[in-house]
Amino acid sequence: MGKTIIEKIIARHCREKVTPGKVVWVDIDLRTARDFGGANVVENFRRNYHEDRVADAAKTFFAFDCVAPANNIPYANNQQICRDFAQQQGIKVFDVDQGIGSHILIDKGLCLPGYIAVGTDSHLNLLGALGALGQGMGDVDIAFAFKTGKTWFEVPETIKVVVKGKLSPPVSAKDLTLAVLKRLGSKGALGKAIEFCGEAIDSLSLDGRITLASMVTEMGGIVGFITPNQEVLAYCRARAGKEDIEAITADPDAHYCQTIDIDISGLKPQISLPYYPSKVANVDEVEGERVNSIFLGSCTNGRWEDFKMVAFILKGKKVHEGVMFKAVPSTREVYGRLLKKGLADVLFDAGVILTSSGCGGCASGQVGMTGEGEVQLSTGNRNFKGKQGAGKTFLVSPATAAVSALYGKITSPDKV
Amino acid sequence: MKRPILLKGRAWALRDEKGRAIDDIDTDQIYHNAHLAITELEKMGRFALGNLPGWEDFPQKARPGDILVVGQNFGAGSSRQQAVDCFRSLGIALIMGESFGAIYKRNAINSGFPLMVCSGIISQSGKVDSGNILEVNLSTGEVFNHTTGKKIEGGERFSQVQMDIYQAGNLFEYGKTILP
């Protein structure tokens, strides 16, 4: 019997036979901790291993992206605990200026197709966009991984999701993602891996693949793989500075526990209603609702392509009076490009609040929480009640966010 | 040091004000991100379920040894260990649920905190209500409701790795026994 992608990746990292349902021990390529959870990882490490060294400092990283730079003393303390530990251990820190850790792993060429990476970030599985197994874990797991370089996995079954049809702007990867989430629901992939394929998936850019892979968490899934195309492989080769990088593909006779076909022909812009990411509707079903604030950013939609789309829509125009438009690039690299290529000017002139990179309002609200009664459109991945404040959050694409910002109310970008 | 296989305790059934099981409870409802900078276990209990409407007073009502009964996809969302640790902090003995978020389940297993899948336990009426006394066998998956006098079907016995880590205490202790 053939193997799925996750079975192959796990098999390359362990010395046992790999079958779904079996618990195996794997060697991990990369382990990371953030400012969120990082101090707990250090505490767990010290309590259990005292002055021991980590298994391999070169494969271990900290990335501070949740509250960056710290705006409160507990977070500042926790970041400093991580810095001190990193210095003792010789671990590289991507500090508060660098942006979202999972994106840094991709853009610095640290994570490559077929790798296993774990970290204290439940969206680390967005590395599935490279055909890599990323997995968010708690601080016990990560402290153990720091020390041993290993973790246990129960090999999951895989669902094959075939997405047919073509995306036509302004419908974007985010709309496709929300359409898939609507179909699967919050528990549709619970405890399982996904392999995405089909015409619509093949044509996604790296940024679009990241958007889709990042929201597998909201489908309950372990990870969603998108087999890298030549463009993605070229990106990985350039960033890693090495040539021998290949995609891991599923065998033609691999076993899937379920196959789901989705046709996105004629798909309209999508929106998640409060307070569940999977509560997805067409934007035009809620059109006209007043909007107080916009958040552009997050590991789902904080990349260059997302900002380019927003700048294209806002160019020469003004955000509607009374609408706060907060924009947080995912990484310092994206931030730098915005400044150097003139997009920062476009956003500034339109009235956008552009800040340094990180998770922004999507995590602990380093950039703007919502107040009671406030309606926020976010390009992020979660809108759980209370997560980003007392207001109501809708999840949308960058294009829907930008067009709605101009009108001060929820507006479908295909109307303008 | 063997930890108990039979657990007996008072149940809390996580239902809403209309008596329906609450599914998809995310980690921000269990333990809000406003308290994430806390690293001491004893300080976490007071925030358990603090952002779940109708259950904000759970830390005052819960007693050590109680059993929490939840619906589907409990612990969806972030990877925060505190969403498990806040219940350990309160001395909760066991969480029984119809299904759990994947990361949440791992976090519980790795801390040696008992968590059992039991299909239909809360969505099907008559199986368990808050205040009932449950007796649960972690190694066979047998569940008995002493208040109703009825056996509850659907309990899934601990997997081997879950039992091994539970008996060792946590992942760290277990790791010392199996890795060089």
C-alpha cells in the first residue's frame, strides 16, 4: 500500500514502520518557542533538566512575535527570561523586530519541504504550505523537544481535499480557505492531516498557500499539505542557499480516510461571522454592516501579496472617516519592502496605521484590542468571543478588508 | 509509584443556559490570553473557564477530585499549556469529552493529566448531569454513574502512550525511562 505525505515525512524521521494510528518517536528538524509560552518552556526545561544543554542549539530557536515589542511588564520579563536562556545555550533569537516566527522559518530558508518543525504556535502547521510537517505544541512538549530533539506522534489518517475551479480576482486564497473551512467545519479534520490538491490549489502562490495551510487549525486538523510546485521549490532553494531540495509527494495508491471535492467556480468573497471561524457566509449576505476597525496582518494574511492588494485598492483614496485601519506586516522583510517600494506611502496617505511586524491584534493585542460594541474586520484566522477584545470580529480577505474600509461598512470587493 | 486507574468524583457537565452541550470551546474561553504571562501553576486555577459565558464562577465552585464533562472539540485553538494547567491547578481529576482539540489532547497527555474520550456523554440526555457522581476506569474505559445507577457507554480506554506517560507522572519522567 502506498503512503500519504505525512506517513512519508514521519517515516523519514523515525526508525519504525509507520501506519496510521501507531505512536512513533520522531527526530525533529526544528523546535521553536515564542514569547508566548517561551518562558514556560524555559521554566519546564530548568525544573526538569537543570543546567543541561539543549540537544542541538543550531536546530532550536526563539521568535518573539506575540507582544512585540513588549507593552507590559510580564511579557517583557518573559522575553528576557528567554533571551538569557538563549544566550546561555547558544540559541538564536529572532527578537521583537523580526516578525512572526513561522514565517521567519520559511523566509530564512530554515524550514524546507519534508521537514518536521514544532513550536509553541498553534498555526505552525502553516509550514504545510511548503510540504513540511509543522506542529503547534504546548510548553511541556517543546521543553522536551529542546532537550531531546524528539517527540512522539500518533500517525494521523489523511483526508484528501480536491479543490476544482479557478480563482478570479478579487476572490483570493482567503476566500478559497474560508470556503473550504465552511465545508469541513470546525471539527471536519479533527486529529487528521489534509492533502490539498486540484487546479485551484496548484495555481496558488506561496503566500496563498500559507493562507490556506494556516487555517487547517480552524478545521481541527493536524496539518494541511500542499505539494510544492517549481515556484515554491525555487523559493526554498534561493532562501536556503542549496539546490538539493525536493518535494515529498503522496504515492498514487496512498490510502485516504476521506476524499472531499470542492468546486470554487463562481465563488463569491467569503466572510466568517462572529464568533466562529467556521461560521462562513458570502460577504454580500452581511453587506452594509457598519465597520469601526480593520486589522490587516497575521500569519494568515500579513504577507507581501496581501499588502500589495490592499495598497492597490487604497491608492489615492482615503479610509472612511472614523474607521481605524491597523496594518501589521508579518515580518520585518515585508515591512522593509513596504517602506522601500513606496507602498508604505500609499497606506499612510490613505490613513492606515502601519506598525512594525508581528502577530499584531490577532494574538494578545499588541496592536489594538476591540471595545464593547466595536465591529472589526480582520484578515486573521480566529474570531472567538473575547479573543481580540469585547467587540465583534469578522474574518475576511485583504481585498474585502480594504474595500470595506473605504465605505465604512462591510462591502463585497466584487461590487466595485 | 502507581497512579490510580479508578477515579470517582462529582461531575460538572459543560452545558449552556438552555441545557445544550457547548461544543468548540476554545482555549481563550478556557484560559484567556490576558493571563498568559503567568507561569506558576497555583496562580492559574482562578482563571479557568473565566471567559465562558455562564461558567465564570467555576473556580469558586470546583473542588479537588471533580470531573469535568465536555462536548466536542474541547480545547480548540491555541497551543497554550495553561488551558490544561488551570484545571490541574484546581485539582480537577479528569476531563471526559466527546472529542478534543488535537493540541489540547497532547498537552493533557504530556502533563499526565487524565483526559478521556467518551462519545455522546453530554449531547445525549440522561447520561450525566452536573452533581452526579461518576466512577471511571482509565484502563478499560468503563464509566458508571452512581447517581442514576446506570452504566455510561462510549468511554475509550487510555492509549498505551497516554497510560505510560500518566503512570510515569508526565512526559519528562516518561522520557527518562525510554530515551538514552
